Amino acid sequence: MLDSVATLVNTLAGRYGVNPLIFGVLYFGSMPLFALSSAWWLRRWRQKRSILLPMLVTGLLFIGAYLYVLVAGRNLPVWVYVFMAAMVLLGIYSTRQSFLKRRP
């Protein structure tokens, strides 16, 4: 079963020009940095200081892997764009809910 999944991933990677290893590193590698930048954002928000820079860093870390797919990918099917938009919107909603719970 793992062989068939690997074959499918390699076939799709070749067809659409997206390296799954790079995507995985961007996606999973940004998670600790995303957590740190979220904490930075929350701390500045609670202190009533400017949150522009932490918000930009957090947002870039959040969408970095998807940006890679948009830039490197070619001839992507429409469902990929719909899926990525849904993932980003769901993530924004989830992060917003989490931040609102933690704000004093």
C-alpha cells in the first residue's frame, strides 16, 4: 500500500511540478515557528502594542506551504485551489477562535 501511495505522489508531483518533500518541510517545519509567532502576537495584543509585524510573520508562516504550491505548481486542477482556500479559511477561523479565547 505504501508503494502505491509513493507512486501516486511521485506521479502527481511530476505532473504538477510540486515537490512533496519541499511542501512537507514547509508545512511541518513552519509549525513550531507558527506557534512562537502566535505567542508573540498574543503577548503584544494583550499589551495593547502594535501587532502588525507579528501578524504578518504568523500569516506568512501559516500560508507558506500553500504559496509554494501556487508558485511552483502548474496546470493544477480547480479542486486544488478550492481545497487550499478551504484549508486557509478553516485555519483562519480556528486561529481567530483560539486568539479570542486567550485575550483578556
